[in-house]
Amino acid sequence: MNVDVVLGLQWGDEGKGKIVDYLARQYPVIARFQGGPNAGHSLHFEDTSFVLHSVPSGIFRKGTVNIIGNGVVIDPVTFEEECRSLEALGIPVRDRLMISKRAHLILPTHRIIDAASEHSKGVSRIGSTLKGISPAYMDKTGRNGIRVGDILVPGFQERYKALKSKHIEFLKQFDYAYDPGQGEANWLKAVDYMGQFTLIDAEYYVNDCLNENKRILAEGAQGTLLDIDFGFYPYVTSSSTTCAGACIGLGFPPSRVGKVYGIFKAYCTRVGSGPFPTELFNREGEILREQGKEFGATTGRSRRTGWLDLVALKYAVILNGVTDLIMMKADVLDVFETVKIATSYMIDGAGTDRVPYDTNAVITPVLREFKGWKRDLSGVRREEELPFEFMTYVRFIEDAVGIPIKIISLGPDREQTIIRD
Ligand code: IMP
């Protein structure tokens, strides 16, 4: 058995939560492999909405095992809040969730460093969610981090204090006022809470499942264009958001990668700073934001919006080895007379269909225009009912990328999903 991977092909917020929840019925094991509480995976069903930050999106499904992998960084405070909210909804989180001992912890001082560092960057700030993600990964790769498994080891408090002292030293370089005890009591309480969960050697668990022919779905967070290596650096997050990150963040070999579900929105959005070649600054951009309710699930920030970028999409497909495309929020385009797709870029007077090394260069997208379908698609449940103009848009993307769009999502609910064979 292989691990199927589901991940975002743009700048995050593609709608992964809905799809993982949808796919989860086919998988007994769902595992998050990177990122942390910077993620916000929104799920909507019946009359309920829920935003997951650290917990895998399979948690609502009876009979699933959900794993937070070693590649994730966890803030115990956010984690506790999230789990308690799930418990209040009657979800038996402790029975359905296991955590890798190798996942790293986000300390209160990581969040302070994040804020101080962003503050010091002024106009060139990354637009971080300020959840302490980058400082926590810095400590991981700098070999200073504290891992979930350390909670169980005597001397945890001393290790915590030692790392906190290092952070306080580090913070001296910034002109930034903060309270060194901020959030500490809550954090320590939340660490105790987390210690009540099943903490495992997830790499063994995952490989045992594969050998027992159990299907696993690996759930990515953020998106390919925010990847630490292949994203539009430095305007990226600090983890490997691509398919390879699933192997590293869960501990299974590349030879065990099965299907790769690549999720993209029918248009583009981005939160935070950084290049966005197809960004719209006009009324069309506002309509995308309003129709798509494009406000961050984690920070509430309003998202930047733009047309679908095929250059970036093809790049993401190559990097991940996508086998199945999943198009989200296509209904958001229902109101437009014409919809557009960037097919190439013009940079310094030359055309290219590749993402350049220097994404901060002035990139002018070359747009192709399509007739809009001007019909409310949110109630459509069968492919045959989709308008000709819409299918022209879909087929153009499939032909250009060379990968089939297997699922089309036309709204937030589980039912608003068209599966194509
Ligand atoms: P950080 O990961 O919080 O440090 O943020 C780095 C960049 O990634 C910023 O531009 C964030 O807005 C963006 N980012 C981080 N997590 C997400 C996400 O889940 N969705 C969309 N953008 C994100």
C-alpha cells in the first residue's frame, strides 16, 4: 500500500480542509506532515463550520486515525484550544489523534521572536501569521528545538528554561518591547494537556500501516508557492510544502508515494507580502474577494486576489508529480462576463512559461480571455449539467497542464462536489 498525498498548488487557502474531509472516508489514516497553526483548514457540513489549525482534517470521521507528523511544529496552547473545541462538539479527539514524538514545539518566545523579526523588517516584512513558525523551524534545523517526546522526559522544564534564555539573548538585537513571561503559564498547562495524548514513533506507525495494507492520506498545509525551497523566496513559509515534504514529515520512503492530489482554486489568492504576478487591483479583484469570501481563516486578513496563473500551476504540478487535479471554488467565477488565465509571463521584454529565479522581477502576465458562463453553479451536482463555457475553461486548464481535473468543487459543503471519472 502507498501513501496518497493531498496538497495545495498555490499560496495556500486552496480549500484543502474540505477535500481532505471528503477523501477521508476512503482512508483509515490521515496524517498532517508540515506547517503548524499558521494553517487554517476550514470544514463546513450540515450547519457546522470548523477551522482546524494543527489537527488533521480527518478528525470528524468516525473510525479514522489522525496523526500529527514529525514535520509539523505544534503550539500546545493553540492545540489545546482546538482539541477542547472539538471535544465540545462531541468529537472524541483523544481516541482519534496521535502525535509524533519527533514533532517540534512552538514556545511562547518563538512567537515573540516572530513578531520582533517581522517588526524589524519594516516594509519588507514577510506578512507572517506570527504564530512562531519560522523561529520554531530555525530552532529545529539549528538543533536547539524541543520535541513533543521531550514532554515525557525528566528535565523538560529545565530544557524549556534553557531555550527560553537563549531566546531572550537573541531578542536583544531587536528594538522590541515584550514581556518575557508572556503566555508561559498557559503554555506549561497546555504542555501537560498535550502529554495526555498518545505520543508515538509515527515513522514506525506509518510504515507498519503500509505493510498492513492500510491506506494513508498525507495532508499538506499552506501551498507549493510558499515552499521554503521552491516558493517565491523569501516570501515563503519555513517548511517543505511539496510532496517530498510528506516523506520527510512522516517518515515513509519516496517509493511509497501513491496518488498526489493537487488542489488549486479556479483563480488565485495570497495573504501576506510577496510577488503575485496575476494580482488584480481593480473591481474584478474585489469581486473575487467578495464572492470567494477571501478572508484568512487563521488571521482574518483580507486576501489578495488575481486570475488563475498557469505558469505557477504547471510549476507546482511538476514539483509535486501531481496525478489528480482538484479545482476548488469554481462557482466564485459565476458572475464574470469574462474570466482570464495567465498563460505566460513577460519579463524584461521576453516571454517565458517558467517561474523565474527572481520572482521579485517585474512580471507581466500574458492573459487569455474566456467567455463567462454567467450561471449560478453552486447547485450543480452532475458534470453533464455544467455549462459549455465552464467546461471550455476546465478543458483548457487540463490540456495546458496535462493532468486531469478529477474533482470540481462548487461550494463549501460536502455535497457541492463533482467527481469526474
Ligand atoms: P508564516 O508561515 O506564518 O511565517 O508565514 C509566512 C508566509 O506564508 C506569509 O505570507 C503567510 O501569510 C503565509 N502563510 C502561512 N500559512 C499560510 C496558510 O495556511 N495559508 C496561506 N498563507 C499562509
